[in-house]
Amino acid sequence: MTTIQIAHTAPDPLASWLETEYCASVAATMLARTEYFELLEDAMVSPARLAHALTAWREHASHTEVIGGLVGTA
């Protein structure tokens, strides 16, 4: 009978951090998107507030894209 030993390696802290940041970034993007579309449905919302929500959504999406590129290479 032979014993098989499986090498356990500690997870790469950088990769783990990047994955965590990516998930948080995706969540922030989705929340910003939801806020934008909810405001868009409300005819009483000022154009300035709607523009701010759209800008926030775009910024989150851009950040998510950058982190997503890093996760793919980690």
C-alpha cells in the first residue's frame, strides 16, 4: 500500500487580494448601475444627479476592468 501525499501550498496573497478587490469592484459597479437606472426611472430626479450617477457607474466599471485584467494575469 502506498501513501499519496498532496502538497499543500499557501494561497498566493497577491492573487487572493486581487480576487477580493475584483469582486468588490464588480459589486460596486453593479450597485452604481442599479442606482443610475433607478434614478433614470424617476422623472423628478435632477439632470445633475443623474449625470453624477452615470459618472460613478462609468468610474466603477473602468476600475473593475483594470482589476479584472490584473486578476487574469495573477
